[in-house]
Amino acid sequence: MPFIFANFNGTHHDINVFTHEMGHAFQNWESRDLPNIDYLWPTMEAAEIDSMALEFLTYPHMDLMVGEATADRFRRMHLTGALAFLPYGVCVDHFQHEVYANPDASLADRHAMWARLEKIYMPWTDYGDLAYPAKGGRWQAKQHIYGTAFYYIDYTLAQCCALQFWAWSRRDPAAALDAYTKLCGRGGSAPFGELVRSAGLVSPFSDGALAGVVREAAGVLGV
Ligand SMILES: [Zn+2]
């Protein structure tokens, strides 16, 4: 029996937490009858598809959470954040590779590493008069770097798939929800690539995997 233990602080982020963790719980519930205990959860890069996709699939109901007048603003903010997350997530992963390849790097060296990578992946970043992140210290705000090494790329792989559910649900919400529910029901009975393929999604490892999503997002955001 899955349950969610969470704290809420009255900000829009509560909605992301609620829909995201509900996606994990729903997946776990849907795969509860699979024969092996190792099937109950997919590997994490696949499990995060189930959670992140629900953040998008609940878009049509956001008026119930934030009211009709604010729902569009919320969706726009969430979509923008989801797209901007991709270069950030890759930057965190690249940074960790450099940290583990250079175990003797000092704190200043690591700040320099982050500052250099941040310029590659997020050249638009501007910390204004915040001196500490401006010198490369922003990586220290990401607890995964300390606690769960190399987890972050899982989110970016999953986000590439979750965004496809978003684009799909705009064309055919019933089919997208059906594919999502079936994917959740498969739990961890197959590895990432096979789960993605069987759900009708394009693997993030394929060329042009995000082309459809980017086209759709450009139309929605008007960019
Ligand atoms: Zn998650």
C-alpha cells in the first residue's frame, strides 16, 4: 500500500510535490500484483517518468488547485521550468563526473569547475550581486551531489519522456493517459529502454528525441 509522507509550505511548489509523488504512488499501486518484489519499482530513471509525467497529465485540472485565473500561469511556469531543468540536470551530472575524476580538487577548484560548466549549459545565468553563487558555489545547493551520486541524470532522462506524455496528451489525452497507466502497471518488469519503447515514447538516447516536444512547447510558449 503506497502512501505519501510530505510537507507543504503553501507555495506553488506544493503542487509539483503532490502530483510528482502521487505519480510514484500510483505507479507502485498499479504494479502491486506483479509477481516479483523487484518489479514493484522500476529503476529510478524509469520511475521518474511515472512521477514527472503526472505533473503534466494533471495540467487540465490545475484550475482546481490554483483557480481558473491562475491555472494558465501555473502551467506556463511549470513547462518553462521543466524545459530549463534539462540543461541544469545535465550540468549537475557533468559536474559529478569531473568531481569523481579529480578527487583531490579543493573547494575553490570545484567552484571553478561548476562555474565553467554553468557557462556551457546555462550561459544565461546571472546571479546579480549574490557573490557566493557568482563565484561557482551554486552546486552546493543541490543535495543529490552530496547524498545520491549520479542520480541526477535519471531526472533528465525521465523528463525527456514525461515531456513526450505532455505533448501527446495535448493531441489525444485519453490515449496518453492510457499509455501512462499501462506504463505504471509494468513497474520494473523491464529495463528503461524497453519500458520507454513499449509506452510508445521515443528514447532520449535517439537523435531528435525532443524535436516534437520542442515544437509543441515553442507553440505554447510563443517563442
Ligand atoms: Zn521522483
